[in-house]
Amino acid sequence: MVGYSFTWLDYAILCSLLGCSLMIGVYFGFRKKRKERDDYILGGKTNILAVVASLIASNVSGVLLVGFPSDIYQFGAMYIWSPVSYTVAIFCAMFITMPVLVNLETASIFYYLEVRFTRKVRLIASMLWVIRAVLFCPITLYVPSILLEQMTGFSGKIISIVTCLICVFYTTLGGFNAVVWTDALQTIVMNVCLIVVLIIGFNANGGLGTVWSESVKGGRLDILRFNLDLTTRESIYTIVFSYSLMLMMPITLGQPTLQRLKSLRSYEDAHKAMGLLLLGLIAMTVFVVLIGLTIYSRYSHCDPLLSYKIKNYDQIVAYFVMDTAGQVFGLPGLFIAGIFSGGLSSLSTSFNSLQAILYCDFLEPVLSPQMNEKHRDTILKIIVLLAGGVCVILTYLIQNLGGILPTMTSFFGIFGGPVVALYTLGLVFPKSNAAGALVGSATAVVFVVWLFVGHQYFKYKGLIKDHLKPISIENCESIINSTIT
């Protein structure tokens, strides 16, 4: 990617984000006294707007902020249908799972499975969730670290490790409240970043009308695809159906979602929070889709990858920002701060939820009921420290094994799908039992692994191909004119 150097203001903006996150952790760690025993992992009477912002942040990562626009540039704006999936997942939460799960007498969402089936089923589901969360942690830092490395020259490994340690610090010190309020700050930064990038992009490309017409000409708004062929990359059916199922794990049956809803003052506030979450996710989806279309409008006649300006399409969002507004004082720093906000919020949310799951499901049953609050909080903090250590190790492995990233991302379905199936079985089928739940979950894991391995095999053999939309280099300087379709 074409090099751009950070100015002192860019560094100041990024350091301010990290510094404010640390100060929030210090505030809740030393000044804010907890009133209830479970405040460290559940908060207590938390502000509804802060909870909504935290819910948005925990469901938006740097991967989405960078990956969605890149995908839209290459394959079109099919993800404009994702708000339908958000609506399905959130309505299922509001009217099916919330009435059951919000009233649980524990911080762990998997307590329901023990009550409905057996403790063994609960532990299996918890373990699947823990594996999924641990794999997700390093991925949240991968994208922002690589982008900052490209812009500054600093080692991506060091950036990831330092950022992870900062996140561990404020999560350990401040607990749930620190995570919620840092999420709120990071949500604001993310939205400011998206809006500024969108405005500058429109100005650089002749406005929304030009962006829209170029996108229509290039086939990026070919979104009415009703193809039932399951081997095709995207259609309305695959986006709405598969994405709805994928969102069941983080939203409908998400441990972070449960913790935030339980921290509110009333069940009515929880319903309001989920409604506001839907509006927030729809707004952010519209932002990233428009950014993807704006990027295509900018490079519809000179593809940055084919003209050797970038090394892969994951860099195209950063290249677009630097190309259109790299000389605007402080904008590169704001952009990186927005991407880092997505990574930090997802990482701290994962750490906080791992605290609750590992303690409530695995440690609390074997610890003494007479253990005092100080010792309990110490154990919870040790869990975050250990999770941070594992995250650092996995981050290092990802940096050295680039091909592992798409594979690890695919593992989310392997470990998340069976958990959703267990809850569906328990909530929808009254006659289901523990034996059926155990056999069904094992079968689901085997089946999803089989699908994943088969997909990778056929893709390797060239039998399944992702067909890019038309891209061109006809207006590139010093490049032989050609068009790829």
C-alpha cells in the first residue's frame, strides 16, 4: 500500500482513545464502590444508553468495519439484506429467549441448560462457547494491528500485544462497568469515524448520485438475487437465512447480551435496549454499505490491487481513506482509532464474558460457598489475565500463519451452531431430553466440520469459485488497459 506517515495529531488521537479507556478502568476500579456481590460481572442499575452503546460495540468489530466495504467492492452490496437478519435475531431474543434467560439467578446464560437438561449438557455448551470466544479474541486485534503497521511501520505483533495488555488492564481493574462505559466511548468513536469517512468519500466522488450511478453500472447494486443454488456465494436466501442463524449466537443467545440486559433496572428497559440495538446495527450497516459503494465509485476504472497500489483487498478501505483524505490533518488517526475501537470493544467484551462463564460454570460449583468477595474478585481477575495471555499467544501465531485467519473464522459456526441448536431444542421441544441433546450436539459438530472440510476441498480443487464483479484498470497510469469480469 502507498505509504503515509502519521503526524503527531494522529498519534495523539489514537493514544487518547487508549488513555481514556485506561482511565475509565481506573475510575471503576478505585473510585466506584460496588453495592452488590455480582456488580463486578453484572454491573448494577446501568444507564440504558450506555448499555445500548455497549451492545452495539460488542456486535461490531474491526473485521466488520474493514471487511464489509471490501466485500462490497468485490462482490456487490448483498449485505444490505443483513438488517433483515438482525431483525430476526433481535425479535427472537425479545419474544422467545429473553423471557426465560433474563430472569436466571446467575450470570451464566448456560445455567438454563442445566435446569432444562443436565449439568453435563451445560458444561459441553459452555466449553464450546469458551473455545469460540478464545479463537475470536486475537482476530479482533488482527485487522487494526495490520492497518497500523502499514501506516506507521511498527511491528503488528507488538501493536497487538500492547493493545491486548491495555484491554486486559481496564477489564481486570474496572470489571463490567468499565467494559460497558469504554464500549460506549468506542461506539461514539466508531460512528464518528464512519460518518467522517463517508462525507469525505462523497465529496471526493461527486456526491451520492455519482456513487449510486457508478455502482449500478458496475453491478454492485445487483441485490435481487433469488438463486437457490447453495454453491453460489451469496443470494437473498443465503444472506437472510444463514446470517440470521449466525447472529443467534452473539445476539439472541449471547452471554455478553445477557450480562448487559441483566444490568438494567427493569425488564422493560431490556426490551427498549434491544429495540435501540436493532436501530443502531441497521444504521452502521447502512454506513459500511455506502462506504463500500463509495470505494467502488472511486476505483471503478482503476483497481488498486491490479495497479499494484495495495497487496490485497483487505487494505482497500485504509488505502481509500489515505488516498482521498490522507493529507487532512488528524484523519488517519481518527480512522485508525475507529478501527481500534471495534477491536477493543469486542476484545474486552470477550474477556468479561469469559470471566462469567468460566467462574459460574466451572469454578463456582467446586469453590467454598463461604469464600469472601475479595477472594472471588481475585479469581475473576486472574481469569482475565490468563485469557489475555492466551490471546497474546494466539495473536502471535496468527501474525505468523496468515492462512489460519479464514480457517479460524469458519470455526465460529462449528462451535456456535451446536449451542444455538441446544437452546432451540430446549425452548421449542418440550419432550426433548438430555440424551437427545448430547447426541444432537455431537452430530451437529461432526456435520458442520464435514461441511467445512468439504467446502475447503472443493474450493481448493476449483469446483467452487467466488466470482468477482467486473473490475477495471482502463484509466490507470502506466498500466496496460484491461478489464476483468
